[in-house]
Amino acid sequence: MIQFVIGAAAGYVFGTKAGRKRFEQIKKGYETAVNSPVTKSAVRAGRKALADRLDPQPRMKEVKNLRREDGSAVLEPDED
């Protein structure tokens, strides 16, 4: 039993020294990926697509200075 405790303690000490460096590498890669403009753009597009699917009445806005022959407004999807 004492050998197991000593082995576990030694493994923990050596593992934390080697593991900390790898953990920092993984953390840096994660932060780089999350904060990149490409990722933010993909997340924004995904959220917009999901919101459009969930919203039965998409938000529309009137196109300024454009009317139909009958006088009604021309609408386009709101990008916000």
C-alpha cells in the first residue's frame, strides 16, 4: 500500500510538471481559435440561421425611396 501511495505521489509530481506545459499549449490554441475573426463569423452566421429557422415571422424592413405601383412599401429582410 505504501508503494502505491509513493508511486501515485511521484506520478502526480512528474505528471503535473509535464502536463502543465501541454495544458498551456491546449489553452493557447483554444483561445486563439475562439477569438479568431473566422470563428466569430461562423458563430454569428450559425446563430442567425438558427434564429431565422425559429422565428416564423422574419423581421423585415422597408426599402427607402422604393414603392410598388399600388403604393405599398417594398420590404427586405432585416440584417440585424
